[in-house]
Amino acid sequence: MSAAYADFAATLQGLREEAAELPPTVSVAVTARSAAHLRLNGLTVAAFSALEDFIKRRAHEVACWLGKKGVTFDWLPPSLQSEILIGTLKGLHHSLERADKSDRDVMIQLEALVLAQAGENTPFSPSKYFFGHSTSNLSESIIKTLIKAFGYSDADAAMDEVARQLSYPHLGRVMEQFTILAKNRHTAAHAFPADYRRADFEADVKIKLPVLAACFDTCISQVALLILKNFNAGVGHTFSQTGFLEKTAQIRVAEWDSAKKGWNELLHGKTVKQSSKSEFQRRLVQFRLQTLAIGHTVVVKDERGLIRDWIQPLI
């Protein structure tokens, strides 16, 4: 299991438990500086930080996975090569400014070794600084730039297509939701919001954060599989976003059918498997071991239609 995902899932569970303990009405939280308001402010900051942490770490995991599979740096899309090199330099520069002077020389020496691995015929190991470390906080534009670096021509459309397949088109544009979350975090960290939005926070940790994380993860993971496939086949890497997520990428969604008391598995919106509770649990183990539905992203939704888990074909 991805370490980034495991930590994100654990944090989300903790945030949901905290949300359930918050006072439900504004009458209980009388002022913007009341204990309930302050607690909600802190949780809002923590929730967005968890999403940022996942996106940064997951991007690094996926890039590392390609290197571990033997893909050479020169085989990556040129835009991704550039993002790794320039992103590392920008991220290191930003981090050096905030590091202790005694640590700076060691940081530079270590990163120089990492950058030196980006040769034409050498499997690479990207620096942890390559994405998300050039500024204090992630922004919508930074995330879109990375998604485009993997080959997508329209990052918004890619994220929205995954959300559609997960049955969340009602959220609207996915990346716009990220910007809303970022603004809420900024307000919570630097001001005392007058309104008490416990219900909004619950929706964030139950719906928006997992949808955003799952969409981002799926976009870059499925393209990484294609890069490896082309590399192993010895053919040039070509990628067109048109039809990729709709037809080529394997996005499997498991939903609970309350009427039939069983599980439906959908691929590209069409049911491909129905199973009982016990059978689905066995299948879930096989999904995790990658002995079933190899190459598939598997998203599991609970009885309420909320994402409770997802499994990517690479870690």
C-alpha cells in the first residue's frame, strides 16, 4: 500500500471523528472566538494540509515507481523531464531558504547526487523536492502543471472525467473545489470566520478531500502505467488525452447495491461484476495483491455512496 495513501486515509478518519464531536449548531458556538469556532478553524487547516501532503507525496511515489521499474529519464515525456529537473531546483531553493545554515551544504550535496542520476540510460530516482516544495502551499495552477507534465492537454477535463466515473459530477469542476478548500484554509489560519460551518467541514472530509485525492492519484497513476508499457515494449511514448480516461484507462468502481444486498463493480460506467459481501471481500484482497483486475484503479464506495477506499495498480 502507498505510504502517502495510508497516512492520508488515517488522517481523514481522524478528521471525520473530530467532525462528529463538534457542536452542531451556531447557538452552541456563540462567537467567532469560541472554543467550537477555534477547534473548527484548526481542523480546517489540518484537513487541507493532509490533502497537500498526500498530493505531494503521491506525485513523488509515482515518479519513483517509474524509476524502480527501470524506466530511464529520457523516456519520460519531455514535459515531465522538465518538471522534475526545474521543479527540483525551485523546490530546493525554497527549502534552503528555510533550512538551518548548518544543514544547507548537506542538502545541496545530496540533491546534486539525485540530479546526476537523470542521465540518458540510467534508471532515475527523483528528488522529493521536485514537486510541491517551491512554495509554502500548493495551488490549483501548480497541480494542473504537474498533471499536464504527465501528458494531459487539459488538466481540468481529466480530473472532471475521473469524478464523473466515480459518480461525483454534482461537485462541479474538481479543481475549483481545491481552490475553495485552499481559501477556507487561508481564512481559518489567518482570521476568525464569523460563520460556523460544521456541515461544510463534514462535507469536505467525507466527500471533497477523498474525491480530489482519488482523481489526482488516478490521473497520474494510469498514465504512469502507459509510460511503463511503452517503455517495456520499446516503442516511443505517445499519449493523447482524447478517450484515454473514458476508454483506455481501467477505472473500476465498486458500489453497494442496497436493493440486492450485494456489490456492483462498474468499469467505464457499465456493470462488469456482481458479488455478495463475502465474495467481494475476497475480491478486494485480490485487488490489493494485484492478482485480479491487474492494471485497474479500484475505488470502493460505502453504503452512503462515499469513497471509503481506493487501490492503485502501482505503489
